[in-house]
Amino acid sequence: MATDPVCKMLVSEKTAKWTTEYKGRKYYFCAPGCKKAFEENPEKYLKEIEEEKE
């Protein structure tokens, strides 16, 4: 399972309808709105992920 970087929902890599690649990594989304939000500002969401790890 992957985590949607926008809403943090768990998404199956096998059945995810919405995906995008950024800097060589594939991201999975629960809905088109989350995918769009990520694509408009990917660094915002990646920064939030990094802050959660700390």
C-alpha cells in the first residue's frame, strides 16, 4: 500500500486510478483532486511528509 501524499489515505498500488511521477518516483492518489493538488505544488506535500518523519 502507498500513502496519498495529499490526504494521507492508504492507496493500493495495484488498483490506484490516479498516479503521477515526480523526480523519478511514482506517487499514488485516492482521487483526481489529490493528484491535481500534488501536481500544482509537489514540494509542499513532500515537505509535509519529511516533517512528519522527524
